[in-house]
Amino acid sequence: MGKGVDTNYKKFAYNSNNIIKIATILQKSLNNGKCTSVEMKEVGRYIMHYMRMNLEECINGVEGIMENVRRSDTLDGILHTLQRMMQDIKSIPRAYEQMIAENGSVDKSMLTALVNVDNEMTSNLKLLNSHISSIKGSCSDSDIEELSFLVGEIELNIKERHELLKKLELKGQL
């Protein structure tokens, strides 16, 4: 087996193990309402890393499309929005570890809401990344519309996450 194949396998196994570990931690927390801050810190770190990684791939993909396509204000806007999202995601507070009360309990409904928002956001990022990858050479108007739609959905997810974090602040958990 070549070194490149072996390296890719190790990365895949590492990511798969992390996903399983994160899912286990979240499921345990949702089932019994308890968790440690160390576990939640790991969940938050992995999820934010995954989001940043996907956003970087999307930004690079849109830049690649812009090199192959005539100048488009819409594509410029999409790229600018993605770059702004990257800054927004970097500035999002680490909500998972701060959801834990002093006694180790977790508000199940708030945790469920946060997991749902993050799940939807990562799914939309993956869809956007997949759509960007599928654009080869020329970019039609329908491709640009789809990119704009997906970017808008991700923006809504980020706003929804911010609103959820405000609710947590009002409850005194953040």
C-alpha cells in the first residue's frame, strides 16, 4: 500500500473514531442529563474544527470557480459571505462546555436544540461543498442560484445558533 493511501486511511479512521466518540458523548448527555466539561470541550472543539474545515474548502472551491468563470457579482458576494461566515464561526463562543451547570447537569432541551442547529449547519456546509465540487469548468445561472441558496441557509443556521446562545445567556448558563 502506498504511503498516500495509508495516510488517507489513517485520517479517515481518525475522523471516524472522533465522530463515534462525539456521538457517544452527546447521546450519553442527552440520555442522563450529565456530562463533564472536558467531554463537552472536546465535542465543541471537534464540531468547530469540522465547520471551519468545510468552510475553508468551500471558500477555496468558490475561488477556483471564479478563476474559470467570467466575473460575476453574485460569485463575489458568495465568496465575501463565506469569508464573513468564517469570521463568525471563529468568534462563536464554545457553547458546549459552557452548557454544563456546576453540578454537572445539562439542560437536555437546550443541548438538543444546539445539536440540531449544528447538525443542520454541517449538513448544509457539506451540501455546499459537494455542489461546489460538482461544478466543472463552466458555471450556469442555476448553479449560482443553488450556491446562493445554500449560503443563505448556512447564514440562517448561524443566526439561529447565535439566538440559541443568547437564550443560554439569559438562562445564566453562558
